[in-house]
Amino acid sequence: MRFAKIAAFAVAALMALPAAAQDRAGWPNSLTIGTASQGGTYFIYGNGLASYIAEALGVSATGEVTGGPVQNVTLVETGDHLMGLVTMGPAYDAWMGKSELAPGLEHRSVRALFPMYQTPFQVIALKKSGITSVSDLEGKRVSVGPAGGTPGTYWPQFISALGVNASISNAGAADAAGQLADGLIDAFAFAAGVPISAFSQLAAEQDVVMFGFTEAELPKILEAFPAMAPLTISAGTYAGHDYDQNTVALWNFAVANESMPESLAYEITKLVMENPERMTQIHAAAAETVLANWNKNTFMPFHPGAVKYLEEKGLTVPENLR
């Protein structure tokens, strides 16, 4: 009788444990999340997410500085990183074998986990420069973030599509912000979840102007780049900037290598989707890290662990995304 009671207690205790504690078969001792340069939203979001995973799931997780989405999707494809943060434009190019970093390699081992937020494209310049639009960048020195990152990939194309000839350079977000403050460049064109920390810091220390695309520029960009969606950065997003900024944006997703254990992918997806308050404490852009945005992924199959979670929530995942 005493043995039966002990056994019953043990079973009850096991049932009370979270799923992560019950099924950890194949879980790695550690995992790395590819982020981007310091001063950008990916760096803050990814490191905060890594800390949350370590705290809640007991897996030693770290965020690593990278060149951004173009590099991250390849690092996940090759298995160098188990997870990465990607923008869906560069991810689609990589999926189709058109990555700048690994041309010809179809990245078919990458799986979607959960939606993050939209990445707006935005420019910042010192107000004294007189620069107020992309067209004003003619003949100017412009940093577009790290080579291989989302802004480093698309801003040169945007500028060229508008017939603007600018001197383009690459640097991490924090470095580019410093270069702008020191007068080494004329403008810093970037893309990240807003508010961009490097932009916020510049706005606090310098008299700056921020902008996206003018009424004349925006239709040209949307026509030339169908993967983009129009977006308005609301007035007040940055202190002292009481005007809307019309621009374009791409969606971001967290992705994993297909080798990630299904139970781990499930637990990570559930952790993020069911704790929006904690996620927005990591970064304000995570206000869009919600279940309703799962369908912003239109081409990349979800990891089976993510599919399990989505179906538990009553959602129907199309066959091409399974």
C-alpha cells in the first residue's frame, strides 16, 4: 500500500511538470541564435529571447552577433546555428538558391517557428545636412548597415531604383550611428524593428531628421519590390519626432534547422506566443510577436513542433507550410 501511494505521488508529480521537463529527448545542451550587429533590434531581441529560453526551458542559449538575416539563414541551413532571426525577403531568396552568401544552394533545411515583427526601412541624417528624402542622397555618403543584412541588401537596390547615385558603405548599426555623429557619413539608412535603438540614441544626442519615402518615391519602390508592404511609422515613435513616416517593410520570423527536436521547437514556440508581456519587455517591436501573425509566412514550412502548437490553437496549417 505504501509503495502504491509513493508510485501514485510520483506519477502525479511527473504530470505536474511542464512538457519541457517530461520530453527532452535529443535536446542540445546549448543553442545559438543568430542575431545581427550591436545597436540593431535583432541584437536586442535575439539576446533577450536567448535569456528567456535559458530561464524558462533550462537550455543554455546565447545570441551571436552576425551580419544579419542573409547570414543567419545560411548559418541555420548548414547547422552552424540551431536558430536564427530572418527577414522573409532574404529568406525567400535563400530558399530559392539565390542567396548572395551561398548562391546556388537552396536552403531547404530551414523551418519557421514564429512571427516576430515587421522591419521598416528608415533613414536618419543630421538636420543641419538639409537631407530630408532618399532623393536628397544624390552624391552623399550613406551607410546601409552590415553587408549581408536586410538593409545592406535592399537599400542599395532602393537607392538605385530611384535613380539616385550615392556612395554606399557598410557598418554595424552602432558604428554607423557613431560615423553619422562624427560627420564621417551624411546619412544612415537602416532597417529594423522600431524603435531602432541606434536611432533613438542619436535622436537623444543630436538634432536629427528621420524619413522613409516621399509620396513620389513610395509607389516606385512598391512597384519595383513586390515583396515589400507599405507601412507608416507613427508620430511619437521617437522622442521629438511628431510626424508620420511613410515607408516599406518586410516581416521577420524566428527559424530553426529541421534537426531541432520537435519537443524543443514546440516549447520555444509556445513560450514566445503565450507570453506577450515578457516579449515586449525584451523589445517594443515584439508587440507584433503574436499568434495572429503566423500567416505572414507564405513559403517556408513550419517546424513540426511549431505546427503542433499552431494546431493546438485551432489553426489550420496549409500542406505547403507543413
